[in-house]
Amino acid sequence: MTIVSIMTTNMTTISPGDKFADAQAILNKASFTHLLVEQDGRLVGIVSDRDISRKIASYLKDNQGSGFATRVANSNIKDIMTTDVLTIDRDTPIGAASVLLLEHNISCLPVVDVNNVIEGIITREDLLKYYVYSEKKLTPA
């Protein structure tokens, strides 16, 4: 079985020029923890809730909290996004995606086509649901 059968295709994306505060606001309201960064229809990076927390903690430590609202909140996504993103395609076997997440200690894999156009995302939670509910024929509570 391949990733296409379990990947999430209804995603929220953000652009490199969007503000840090925009990403923070989206993730504070959302049930997901990753935002794919898209420019000209292609994946250029990823921002997670952990990236945002690290940026806030680092800034507060270095500046004793002063100027946070104007400096960090108004900085751009391109300043905090991860650009070296490991991706997979829709035909990647579910087991192979699981191994990639474990071996690279990451929590999601964007699914892209040959032109790096975003098609979906697969997370550890998606894989856990697959292994628990599909493999064991259980139903969600």
C-alpha cells in the first residue's frame, strides 16, 4: 500500500513572505502542527509549531523579552522555515515513509510531484492511525 491512500490532501500553506505572527495564529487555532511553505505553487520549506516555539524561546532568552511584538512577530516565515525538507512522492510505500520518519527523527513528510508541487502531507499520526486501525482492523474511538 502506498502513501496516496492515507496522506492528507486538505492542507494549509503559507508563503515565505508571510509574517511569523500569521503562522503562529494559524497553528494556535489548528489541529495540525506543520505548515508547508509554498512559493509559485512549489514547496520551498516547512514551519512547525516547534520551530515557532524555538524562535520565541531563543529571542526571549537573548533579549529578555524586550521588543518581541515588533521584532519576532513581524519577521518573515523565510527567517524561520526549514528549507532542507525531506519529501516523498505519492507512490512511496507506507513502510518506507515510516522508516524515513524514524531514521530522520522528523514528524512529517510533504508529498510532492516531480516538479515539487505539493500534493499532500503524511505525519506520524497518520501512520500510527494506519498501523493501529488498518492493520489490526480496529475502529477509532
